[in-house]
Amino acid sequence: MLVKTFGSAVYGVDAATITIEVNVAGEGKLNYVVVGLPDSAVREGISRIELAIKHAKLRMPRARIVLNLSPADIRKEGTAYDLPMAIGILASSNQMKADALKDYIIMGELSLDGGILPIKGALPIAIQARKEKFKGIILPKQNAREAAIVNNLDVLGAENLKEVIDFLEGKGELKPTVVDTRAEFENNVLQTEYDFADVKGQENIKRALEIAAAGGHNVILIGPPGAGKTMLAKRFSTILPPLGLNEALETTKIYSVAGKLSKNSSLVYQRPFRSPHHTISDVALVGGGSNPHPGEISLAHNGVLFLDELPEFKRTVLEVMRQPMEERMVTISRSKFSVTYPASFMLVASMNPCPCGYFNHPEKECVCAPGVVQKYLNKISGPLMDRIDLHVEVTPVSFDELSSRKKFERSENIRERVVKAREIQLKRFEDKNNLYCNAQMEPQLVQEICLITDAGKTLLSRAMQKLNLSARAYDRIIKVSRTIADLAGSEEIKTEHLAEAIQFRSLDREDWAA
């Protein structure tokens, strides 16, 4: 008897419906074949299915079983096909009714005792199920809240195979999981673990990070060990504008596909903060592998990617970021297919000024040999440094500031100013596609929008000559000064805005490492 069940395959951050055709014929000994480009995990599922069926007090048919996963030219990966394959085998061998199978997408990994284990990609699977007008989706109970973000779809979480069989036969009930997405989102979106009020002193660094957040600018922090670079970076995401609901859904899809959502969770509420170790490979950073998965830059989508000790990363790893930083997405190509992951992140990097860490330190002496400082900086290529708008020198905090009981400004107060500046930019770019903040402006748009007074041009010309700033610093200074003007509520870029922006190009000065 031929029976069809429906599952789903995830490619990139989207899903495609898979029809699982099962035919059980003849009697004798168990003889099965799985076709339709299954990987080894799918083929091995028969062994898990056999024992799971026995624990459900049913029998694995001693017959020739053919399972076809259609479309047959798309590779099927993972263990999530166990449950629909098991249901198909039972229905094809007349051990259960098949009437309700056409209404549901069924996904789940089976354990040997019949339990249903969590899967990856439940959210994009649920979105595709609703798009194709299925009545509902049956999946592991641990994934139910994640999939229940999708409305107008019955999301049925099950703990074991027997529960699914009883439900499909009308003998039992699976209670739909319901999540009030908007209410949960509004209750959690402003909750943060860190706060800028924890950072004593460093007011100039906080100001620089506020400017970076307001304009979407990438930033690098340069300073000696123990100056607070990592502490500041960890709090950077708390002053960014809160995630919008659509942004949260985008980010949650990526975490769902990567299997990074915590158990029984639904949405990602806060902007991601990813901090990979400097030994990371280029594949782990941008994504890929034989079965492509999102990398750290995609997991940081709509949030912050923090690269601590930037010169210690392998040069090849840093270079693969250049294109995604411009295009805000990354495409992983293989011989037969390609997948695209979003990668719109803000880069926050930190580094010591030299190998010993004490170059330009106000109290400790640098012990690096002549030329070593410049060699250390040269580990970061010019094209990558060109994509970092703000170079911020971090100095150690004095004892008086550390021991002070003064209350410092909270993240929520800084965030209010950042949000106001972003609103100005959204209005400015409302007729531009995929342009949301000052950092994303192309050179032509910079010339069109960022008009500078004669006094400002004179100041900028003198700074370029006196500080020996490189040509690539010119556009960056103007973009940053436009953001400073937005924070000040000024329609034009004034000399004080340019003066503040100029000080954030430390590494472009030719004499910086001298």
C-alpha cells in the first residue's frame, strides 16, 4: 500500500516541503531501501524506527519497504525524517489510519524508546507549512514554542511516537501550542544583562561607542591590557536601538537553522552579541562546510560581532569578512547548489597597540623593538581597516575613577539618544532601498547629503595635511561627522562635528606607530 507523509528540508534560512512516499509490500524478512538522495543519518533512521515502533506496542513489518523522499534531486540531511518515515511505514502496513496525513507536516528524531528529540530549523519549517496551507505541523515538544511564533497554523508538540499515532487516529489529543508573539516580544525586548553604568570613567570611549551605535559605524578599540576594552564592547549592544519584531524573526530563523535556540524558547529578543575566539577558522566565521551552516557573521545578524585581539586572527579569516561587510549577506556555493545567509552586523574590534601591549602607555614603557609596532598593525589589511570608521584609543582608568562612588549614565539613557539619531537617518533615507544608517552611504551619496561649510572644509584640509591622514579617512570622517550632527540635532555639519570626527582616525595617521 502506497502512503504519503510530508516533511520539510531546510536550505539556508528557508524550508522546502518534502513528500515521503512509503510502500510496504510482500512478506518475509525486513528489506528496505531509502531513495531520494538521503545522507547516512537518514538511512540509519530505519534502525531507530524499528525499535521505536516496538516500544509503541506495534510491529515493524517483515517486508520490502521502499521510501522515496521527493523531490528526489534535493539532498536530504539529518535525523528529523525519522518520525514521518515511521508514520508512513505504519500507515502503509495498515497498522494505523492514513486519512489525516495530508493535513500535517511531520518532523522529529526518534530515540530507541520512541521518544521524539528536538530538531533544527523548526521556525522556517513552520513558515513554509503555513505558506503551503497545511492545517498544522507535528514536531517535538521542545520545538513547539519556537514554531508557534507562526500564527494561523496548528503547532502540535509531541513527546513520543505513541502520542502522534493516537492523535492521527483520533484516539488522543495533542494540544496546540499558542504563543502571544507580540506580547512576549514587548515584555522581553528591553531586558539586558549588562549596563554602561557598570563602567567607571571612560567617558570619551562611551561617547565614541554612542556615535558608532547612532550611525551604524564599525569601531576598533586600541589600548593596553586591562583598560576595559572587552567590558565596553560587551555593553555596546545595550545602547543599540531595540530589535524590531521583523528583525527578531529574521534573527530567530538563523538561530533555529543553526540549532542555537535554547530549549523551549520562542524568539530572540535582544540583539545578538557574538565573540568568537581568535583561533576560529574562515568556514566557522562566514559559514559553510560540506553541509552548509550559518557562521558567526550570520549569527551576529542584526547585532554585534566582537573580535577581541584583532591582529591575532589569521589574515585569511579576516579577509573573508570583507565582502559580507559590504553586501550584508554571504553566499555559500557548492557544485550543485548555493545558499545565502544574511549577515548585517556591526563590527566591534579590539587590539593592543603592540605585542607587549604598552605602546603609548602613560605610565609603563613599551619594550618592543623598533619597527615591531608597525609590523603588528600591518597584520590587519588596509581594505579591512578601510571598513572600520572609528579608531578609538582606550587609556587606563585612574584610581580615583575606579574608587569613585559616582553613578554613571545608564545604557537606556544613551540608547534614547541613539534611537533619536537613527530616526533622523531613517527619514533621510526613506526613499533609498536597503539604506538605514549613515555608515551605509556610498561615496556619491556622501557628497550629495553631507554638505560641509567653507570653515569645515578648511579645518578638514588642515587636518589631512598636519596629521598625514590617508585618503581613505576622508569619507569616513565625513560620515562620522554626519552622525555626530544627527546626535546634536543639527541639519548641517559644523566645524565642531568635524573636529570630533577627526580624532577618531588614529590608525590613519602616518606617525601613529612611530
